[in-house]
Amino acid sequence: MAAGPEPVYWLGKDTLRVSAALFAENRRRLCQGLKAKEGIVSKSVVVLQGGEQKQRYCTDTDILFRQESFFHWAFGVTESDCFAAIDVDSGKSILFVPKLPESYATWMGEIYPKQHFKERYAVDEVHYTCDIVDVLSSLTPAVLLTLRGQNTDSGSISREASFEGISRFQVNNTLLYPVIVECRLIKTDMELEVLRYTNRISSEAHKMVMKHVRPGQKEYEMESLFQHHCYSQGGMRHTSYTCICGTGSNSSILHYGHAGAPNDKTIVDGDMCLFDMGGEYYCYSSDITCSFPANGKFTPDQRAIYEAVLKSSRAVMAAIKPGVKWTNMHRLADRVHLEELVKIGILKGNVEDMMKVHLGSVFMPHGLGHLLGIDVHDVGGYPEGVDRVNEPGLRSLRMGRLVQERMVLTVEPGIYFINHLLDQALANDAQSCFINNQELARFRSFGGVRIEDDIAVTADGVELLTCVPRTVEEIEAFMADSAKPFSPVVSSEKF
């Protein structure tokens, strides 16, 4: 009998084909990691619960479904309300799908047989969720390993599998989480391929926005253009996070774009734009920020701040390699910013003394960057034994561990003029002595600049995944000539 076609996720046209082998490899790595962990006994079975389809508040309006991240990492299943199991000893994979009522076929579409899901996701067995107790009992597991752990970015606890009848089994909910997190931390070749794709499409979308931005438009028009390009050209129905389209003073609001500030300002000639947006394909994220003047031409002040941030970005990327401390990379960015702000005239004095009083955090209160993968703030930043540094700026850093090969990270230094932070610094004798308040006053309504690239750590440096105009000259030339294709200089740099 001839073998059927390899199961893949593909949305047609020029979108990326993602093989189900990606998730089979993730499951294999998980079993390997569990077998090596102290406390794992023979006949252990991993049980994961997928995301549920939910409605908006008390209505019957569905919220657009997106799979729970751990479940997606292990199985790549796009449907809601599923469970799955992995026999750790054998690697056998079992998917449990809902048994749908006949009315589903009227309102929602075809009801597929179990064989459809077996072939689509390349798992060993498929059963209905209503049979989960009988199927798991047939495996005679010594213990079910369920997922419970704290996400160190959100503080929330992961969703632990629960179903009627689970009390019949011995359950351990502490062993699985640290192992699966470490597996997600290190990306396989197949995962890197998807992350390159999300970056390519999102980079193209950012460039398209840069071509079209004009004073007089609304910030949300730029958000709409980005989303349209990602979906129409890349099959990205979801963005990785709420788009940030800050212009003018809004570019200093770190998480602008939320319901209280919904990208609704009119773009003004002379505004600096800070557009932080990333598309998501098959649950894999991107996270890119471009900063540029709305009219396509940098003023001397805009150029000075932009080039200060670009210098710190390139210094960090040149320093990243396996074994370096991520906290040291953050401090490096701070140091470069302070040195450049002295040259501009906003600061005065000794940079070493500024570092001691954490003056860098006044201008960059967020962390340098974070892990990236199936979540935009991917898991694994603070495993057990690695604590946050309780210092301004560093306490907001989303990863505290050593850099490792095959990590994917964002590098996103920024300089912002946030009035309440500037006022606090001016009221602090230890910091105000370094500030030239007369020069600073000129920048009070400047906003901010962030330059955010996504990188994959290699054996001796980094692979730059993001591809957008970065130097002042590239940006100005690109925005001035809408017919000229962009050929990035930066992509050929060796970091």
C-alpha cells in the first residue's frame, strides 16, 4: 500500500508548510527529558488538556480560538476542547477529540471521523474525550503526569488537565512542568524555520506600513495595514500581541494600543512613530519594533536618539553568544545609552557613577528583551534557582539565565522620555546631578525610540531573523522611494 502524503499545516498560496513531524520531534524530546529526570517512574503517562472554545461574557458570541501553547507545542492541534496523552516509555501518542452532536453538521460544518485526526496530526491513536478514562486505564499507568507551574511573566498558573474520573489515577503535577519548559526553551530546526517565516512576513508588513504612513492618518490605520498584510500575504489570522502604534508622545508609552489608548491619535508631521507589531503563524510568534519619523525625514534630535538606540542594539548583538549572562546584556545596553546621552548633552558626568544609581532605567524602564516562541513572552526565563535582580530596569527583565544556543530572543533596547520618570529622577539627588535639565526640556514631548529585532542564538553568535531598514540612511531612502525595493545592509552583518 502506497504511503499517503506527509501531514502538514498549510494555508495555500505562498504560506509555509509545517510538517506534523515538528510536533512528533517535540514529543520525542519531552519523553527523553522526562526519562532523564529523577522521580519519573516506569509506565508514566503525560496528560495535557487543550484550550476550550469560550464565549464573550454572557453571550453566545464565540471568542476567536487559539490553542493553548503547551498543547500546541506537543501536538499542533488547531481544534478546541481536546485532550492528549503520551506514554513516556514508548512515546505512543493519543489524541482525544470531542464527540460532536449531529447538530454540529448543520451549523458548524462536517463532522470528521477519528481517522481524519489521526492522519492530520500523525498521532498513534485517536479516541473521543468521553472515553478518556477507559483508554488511559487500558495503559495501566503507574502515574499520570499533569501540567502545573507558574508562568514567570504573567504570574499565572498553567492549565492542569482535569476530567471526570481522573481521581481513579495516581497523579503527579510537579514533575512535568520544568521538563516541558526546558524543551520549549531550545528550538529545533523545524521550529526555527517557522520563526524565520513569521519574521519574514512581519518584516514585510512593517516595511509596507513604512511605505504608507503619512501625517494626517490615524494610528489605527497603520495597525490595520499591518494586520491585513500578515493575513493576506502570510496566512496569519492572529497577531502575537496587541499592536502598538504610538506616534508623538504616545511613542513613550511602553504598552500603548490597549483599550484605554487604542491607537487612535492622528499622526502629525514631525511625529516619531514607534510601531511594535508581530504576526503569528500556527501559534509561532514574532515581535518587531520599527521607529521612524512620520514624514520620512529625521530631525537632528530624532537622529541623535535613534542612533543612540541603534548603537546599543548592535553592541548587544555583537556580544551575544552561548554562555553570556542576559542581565549583562541589559547592562551593556544601559551603558551605551548613557554614553550617548552624554554626547547629546542631556546627561553630564561619569557614566560609571550613573550606572551605580541606575540612571539607565529612567530612560529604559523595561527589560532588554525576552524569549520568543509559541508565546511572544515565551516560557523559561526564570527556572527554579534563577531569581530576578531587584534593581530598576533589571527587575522588568523577562529572562535572567545564561544565553544558550538555539534560544530565540528579542533584542529591544529603547530610549524614552517619560515625564513621571524624569520628574522622579530630577527629585532624586543621586540622579538629578547627572541631568542637564535645560537640554532635557527640549525632549519632554519627544516620545521614544525602540528598535526590536528577533534573533536565534548560534554556536558563536546570533542569526538575525528580522529584516527591516535600520540605519537612518536606509530608513530615509526607503520611505522616500516607494517604488524601490529594500535591500538591507544589516542582514549581511556578522554579529
